[in-house]
Amino acid sequence: MTITVGVLALQGAFLEHLVLLKRAAQYLQSQGITESFEFTEVRNVDQLAQCDALIIPGGESTTISLVAAQSGLLEPLREFVKVDRKPTWGTCAGLILLSEAANATKKGGQELIGGLDVRVNRNHFGRQVESFQADIDLPFLKSDESVSDDPFPGVFIRAPVVEKFLPHVEGIQLGEQQVAQTVVAPAKSAKDNQARGAMSSHVDIMGILPGRLKKAAAMGAAVDAGEEVGDIIAVRQGNVFGTSFHPELTSDIRIHVWWLKQVLGAIDKRAASSS
């Protein structure tokens, strides 16, 4: 069986994702995975229709949204994520687009795809000159004993964070529409509303970036971090996965390996339920 994984190639770091996906597939084959993968750039509806799973890369979320709208891709993307419920991963800008609400948006806002019942804060860490790299502890990567459990090198470039979990509702997040500079994902069809009711209602926290006090304490500073939680930088809800940071801008394939395994599991589950 050949599984087609697309990378939305309208803007941003799509080529970098393709490089790591190919390396991740080679690793899985070396571990005895028999399924083969085909990776493709997605720029139109026909290409999206061929995909079993999709990555929305980091880049400029407003630009990706605008080009997707001009290309007639926004509604097909919403169906892919929220109706067909195919595995979808968004990094940085992709996380913003896959959220049901996003604040700190530019004047005029932007359109969202939705799928994650969260509100994100765009550019949480500041401007591009304030970008940074930090080691992240990601427990979900440690489930594979054949993969290193070293911290993951998180690259944060004008990165969002998850600042609020939203109720799982049909339609749109009406309450969020009242928040200044916040946009929400639409629900324009009865089919979309029905799909929202069928989607997973639980959002899992998959990664947290420790707060400043905890980082200072870890470096030996005499501070009391107390109950400081830190920033939520990775979440998952059913078929949708999002990360604030850019795994594609590193040489580390571990998250791509993990996600391809999730894709395999989702396809197996879908095949079993239809048989």
C-alpha cells in the first residue's frame, strides 16, 4: 500500500518538511515498516484530493490563508480536516490556521481552517529578531525505545502559543467573536456542523515550554518557580496535531517519524471501521 502525504506548498517551509519526511520514511522502512510513502506538494484541490494526510508548514499564516482562498482551497481544506478527518499537522503558521480562534491578528483578520478547539496568540514571543531555539521535553517521543529521548531542538520564529482551550461546539465559537483582534474559523455548511459533532472533543497537551523562572532555576538561579506552568507549544485533538515551533528547520526527524506512525495508525483504524 502506498500512502500519499501532502505538504501545503503555497508559502513557507514546505520543502524542508518534504526533506525530513523522506528521511523519516527511510528510517521507518529500516525498522521494518512495509508500507510505502509518497510525498507531494499541494497547491490545488486535485492534489489535495489525492492525499491521505497533510502538513501545513510554518511561514506567514496570513499569506497562506490569502493564497489558499484565492486558489479555492480553504473550503476543501476544512473538509479534509473537519469532515474527512484525515491526519493533519500544522507547524507554527499551520498551528494558527488549524485553530478555531486566533488573536493578535492583523487589521482585517485572516481566515482559519479550524479543527483544534483552542485559541492561539500569534507572535507570542515577539518579532522575528527575537526568535530563539530551546530544548523541549516531548514525552510522546519517548514511547519509541528505538528513538533517542534527548530533548528536541525547538526553533521558535514569531511563534504562537495556545492560550485558551475552547468548548467543543457545533458551528463557530460565537463567544470568541467578541474578543478584540480575534478571528474564528467559520462553519458554513450543515455537513461541517455534523462533522464537528463527530470529531474528538478532547484536546491533549503534547508539549510545554517551561516559563522563564523554571528555566532560570534549572540554570542554578536562586528563584522560586512555584506553580509556573509555562507555554503550551504542542497540542493534539483527534486527527489534528499542531506545534508552535518548526521541526522542519532542524535535522531531527523524530517528530516526523512519530507523526508518520500516527498516519499509519489512523489509516489502519479507518480501514478496520469500513470493513
